[in-house]
Amino acid sequence: MILRDWVKENITNTSLKIKTEEDVKMHIVCPFLEKLGYKKTDMRFENSMSVQTGTRKVTVESDIEIFENGNVEIIIDTKGPNISLKEKDILQSVSYAKLVATPPAIYGIVTNGWDVVVTNIYTGKRTSVIPSKGELISEVSRTRRKELTDIEIREVQSLLLTLTNEDELYKIIKKCKDTIEKKGMIRSDQSFKEMTKILLVKMNEEHRAKNGKTNRFQINILKQMGIIHKQSIKDEFICLFKDATTQYPIYSDPDEKIKITDADCLESVIKELEPWSFLGTGDDIKGAVYEIFLKSTLRGDFDQYFTPREVVDFMVKYANPKIGDKILDPACGSGGFLIQSFQYVNQKITDSNISEKESNRLFNDLIEKCLWGGEADEDLHVLAKINLIMHGDGYNNIYQGDSLNKTMIKSQTIVLI
């Protein structure tokens, strides 16, 4: 049974007014769950979870938890009826499900009383259909349960901290930039470049953690490594930067180095950024982080103009790039049009009724073959690459140079953005 079909039949033709998140929970979701075979005794409401990463701590609250055979198997996060579901909301429900129990719950669900996204924690599959009581029992019996490792738990906690504390993260980013300028004695027109290098290291370490390796962007880990290698934290971080540029060769100069020489400055910035998650955050957070951390700096230092996001969204929808199209922005700036095009086409791949193998192939083609950009400004071309990495990769065909005078793009069918 589909939630929106049930709502059409039972809610829209009544005098019941659904205005708040609580209304969605009590007047839509709970009655619908009972229709699916769940009893009120199977449910727990507003359960608090304490999440701590480093010295930062946040308390989050799940709206509805569903038990089966004594274990929490479903987490449901409800939103207000006028809230459009975004990637951030989906990731938040998944994070709740992963942290609520050991082993994790099977499903993380988010709904606004109309739209629904159901994520299977163990397979990653998303659907819009909430499982019935019988379907849940069947899924419990055939799911191979796995406990999260300490590394995985830490990354989920960092993600949840970031998702629930956007305003605080923005302040941290501004504070780090000020630290680089004042304590590190780096000019304001250079500080954002040093911040991008630190961000690149952090993203690479989060990528390592997703593959089961230790996230070394931690002061304690860097200290331990320093003792082993008889080096300072600064020297260890320089090694991490070399690893990051090997993984992501985004600089024209292969010998690009971190210019921060003050060890206390670098350690302060690492401590501030350590608890937060950048690579694993939803697109809204990534966009906001990018704009505050990079865009505002560039606009102030170099008088650059960036196309408003609403205009970018409209133009990409108007161009309507198809799966497999080659997409070119010959003056890509910080990569805004390419990011939106990437997300637009990726959604088409996600919505296509194709096999997982074919979906993965099309996604790999999208990031490896379909996104092309040229940018005359060296610094902007680097920032475009970092922006693409933050949003899911696809940076390898971004080139520095004058698109009018230099042949950078192969002769292919291209949607010009």
C-alpha cells in the first residue's frame, strides 16, 4: 500500500487539518502504520539519542521507532506537510537507524505525510513503500545483520552532528579561515586556498573511512603517527596532503604544498574541523558549506560573480541533459552548473527502471566521461574540482585554460551549459 494513495482516500476529503510535523505523525503516519498491521505496542515515540564526536555532543530524537521481536527495526522521521524531502533528511533518518541499536535497525524512513523515502540500511536500496508488518518479519528473517565498526560509528556520528548543526558549522568554517590569516600569517587572498587544501585532506580521509580504513584527520591519530615516525603533527599532515593529492590530482603543479608553517595554527584548524563530516553530508549541506567556505571569500577577494542557484537550477532543467550526454561548461567558475547537471542526470539514472549493474555503469560514465569544464583562472579551476569531489566526484575532465583559444574538449555530442 502506498502512503499517498491512502492519504487521498482517508485524509484529503475530511475536515482534518494537517499543519505541523506532529499532525503528520499522529494523524497520518500512525494510522497508516496500523493499517499495515502494526500495533501501538510495537511503537516507541520521541526516543532521545546522545551523539558525541570528540568534544562536541548533540542530542537527537527519533519520531517513531518500530520494534519486532524486541529489537528496533524501523526508524521513522516525520517532517511537516509543507517540507520537501531532501537528501539531508534521508541521510538523517539513515543515521538514526544506524545508531539506535546494535546491530542497526533495518530501515530508516523519512516522510512528510505524502512523500516517503524508505532506505534499507544493509543494502542501501531506496523505495517509496513502507513495509507491512508481515513484510518486515520476512525481511528480519533473511537479513544478514552486521554491527558497525568503531570507524563506521564515528563517521555516522560526525555526519549526524553536521546534519543537525548547520549554523554551528558555518561559524567553525569562518573561525578556521580567521585562524589561518591571524595565527598562520596567511594573506586573506591566500587563506581560502590553504583552507581548500585542508578540506581536500579531510575529504580524502573520510573517503578512506568509508572503505574501512582509519580516518587520520584526528589530532590523537596524528600524534600517535608522529610518535611512530618521529615527526611533528605538521609533518604528518603534510604527508596526508601528499596522499590526498595522489588520490585527487587536482593541482596543475604536482608539487603544490601547504603554505601554513605555524604548527599551532594547523593544529587549531584540525581540532575545529575534526568532528564534522563534509564528504558524507547531504547536498544542501555541501552546497552551503561550499558557498560560505569558498564562494563568499572569492567574491570578496576577487570580485567574482556567481550565478544564483535558482538561475542555475532553471537553466539546467531547461537544457534537460539526458543520460549519456556530454555536458560542457566552457567557463565553469566554481562548478555550479556542472554540479547541478551532475545531480540532475544522476537522478534520472536513479529513477530509471534498470538493473543495479547497469545503474552503476551509467553513474561511472557520468563522472568519468560526461562532465567537462574549462576555466581560465587557476584558483577557480581547482575550486571547481573540489566542489565536484564534495558532491560525488566527476572532477577529472575539468581543465585550466582559455576555452576560446585552446582545444580542451574532444569532438563529441555535448550539451552546452
